[in-house]
Amino acid sequence: MDNKSPVNPGKYIFIAILLILGFFCFKLIQPFLSYILLGLIFSVALNPIYSALSNKFKSKRAASIVTVLLVLLIIIIPTFFIVGSLVKQTTSFFGSINEESFTSFNNYLVEHLGPKADLTERLTGIVSTFQQFLLSSAFKIAGSVTDIVIGLFIMFSIMYYGFLQGEDRMQKISHIAPFSPERGYALINKIKNVTKAVIYGEVLIALAQGILGGLGFLIVGIGNPIFWGFLIAVFAFLPLLGSGMITIPAGIILIATNNALGGVFLLVYGLAVVGGIDYMLRPKIISGGSEIHPLTALIGVFGGLKLFGFTGIIIGPTIAALFVALVSFYYEDYLKANTKKKVLSDNKKKRNKKS
């Protein structure tokens, strides 16, 4: 007699419907995915500011509204002006580049290093590729006015409710997750620490270096300072030289083109001020072992720029760092723990055999 339970077609129909609805839900949110991710990231990263305002106002709703307004006034509105200027300066800069633009510097290299140092063709190819990449990233955030307004409304809504209900939601996630509540709490804390480390320890420092770098270019009279400041902010994520990959060549070019004073100033300013801010701020901002590996931040920034446009500077490294943190969490609490249990079990079996 067959004791197997009959197949329940309703279960599979339910799963099929759930997968179909999940697919369409993803298609619904896909156009605004970057805004949704930014809303979630800001909800976690700016929670300390919300908490401080909540204690001051004695009202969670008022604190949430004020925090959202601060993001609008301090981050969003200036960003649109900067992006608009950046697009113009990027177009202006690359539009002015031709073979003659490199003549003076290229002749200097050829004169002192020989014909093999001729960089005209190589630089032209690099510039063309980088121009396409940067402009495509710039126009991704431009979009249509309607999409931007809807996206910002979604982002601010997520932030508002994230501040009010974020802790409760995270507690529920820690219970729903397929591991013990203790591990769930550890995971939530890891997500918080990593998110704050990315925003304050990577993005904030890179933006500060970009602003100071752009100011340095403005002082020495180099055109398109916003464009150069953006490049410095992006390269600030690179290990070792970082922002120096922009300021050092620029200083050398100024010296080679008979502007020794400006070149020396830019070299000293770039190394001492722009580069030095990383060493001054990072130890104060990052604590508790939450520092992000430079390679993780680097891949996150360039991958984020490619996938999300300018918002990828924040979204990319956050996603990459969270992935690495989750892999580390899985290793520590599953693979390592299971290996330890297996070793203890094997040792116990060996002792039992000997006895």
C-alpha cells in the first residue's frame, strides 16, 4: 500500500503566482531602484541625526520631517546644481580637447624622454573612452523632470517611514531571517555599521577631498574646477595615491608649461591638504573595526557609477561592502562554527575509541 501523501497542486500554484507577482513588482520598482536604495541607505546612515532631533523635539514625526528636509536642503538641491554645472564643464572640457591641447606637454616629454614618450594617440583614445563613460553617468541622473520628482518623493517617503519604523522593521527581519535571533541582531548591527562606515568613512571623505581639490584648481586658475573636483572625489576611493592621481599630474603639467608657482602650490596643496584630510578624518570617523577595504570601495564606486549613474557613488560601495560583510558573517557563524563542531566531534570520537 502506497503511504505517500497526495501531491497538493494548490501549493505549487501559490508559488507560481507568488513568483509572477514578485517579477512584476520588481519591474514596477526597477525605474526607481536607485531612489529606493538611497532612501534605505540614508535611513540607516542618518538615524543618529534623527535620534538627536527626536530627543530635542520630543516628537518622532517632527524629527523625521526635519531630517528629510535637511537632506533636501543640504544634499539634494546642491547636488542638482553641481550635476548641472558638471555636465556643462565636462562637455566644455572634452569639447576643447584635441591633439593641439596636448602639444606643449607632449613635446616636453618627447624632448626629455625620447620619441617613445609620445602620448598623443594614447591620451586621445583614453580621453574619448572616459568622455563617453562620464557623460553617460551624468545623463543617467538627469533623466526627465517627472521621473526625478517621483523618484525623490519615493526616496523621501522611504526615509520618513524608515526613521519612524526602521528599528521595528529590522527587529522583525532579524526574527524572520533563517538563523537564531542572536545572529539576526548581529547581522542588523553589521548592516548598520557597514552602511555608516561607507557613508561617513568613504563617501564623505571623498566628497571633502573633491571639494578641496576643486578649490585648489580654482586657485591656480585651471578651468572647469567642478569637473576636476568630481574626478578627485572618484579617485579618492583608490588606495595609495588616490586623489594624488589627479593633483600630481596637474601640478607637473603646470610646471612643464611655465607655471612653476602654480604647479608647486598644487603639488603641496594636493598632498598636504587634499590627501591629508583622509588621514585626519578617517580615524575619527571610522571606529569599531567597520573600515571598508579599499578594493571593495573601489569596485563599488566604479561599478555603481556604471550601473546607477552619479548616485552609484553612494549605492555602489554600500552594496559591495554589505555583500562582503554578509559573506564574512556567513563564514564566521556557519562555516567556521560547523568546522569547529566537526573537529570537536572527531576529537570526541577518537577519545572514545582510545578508551
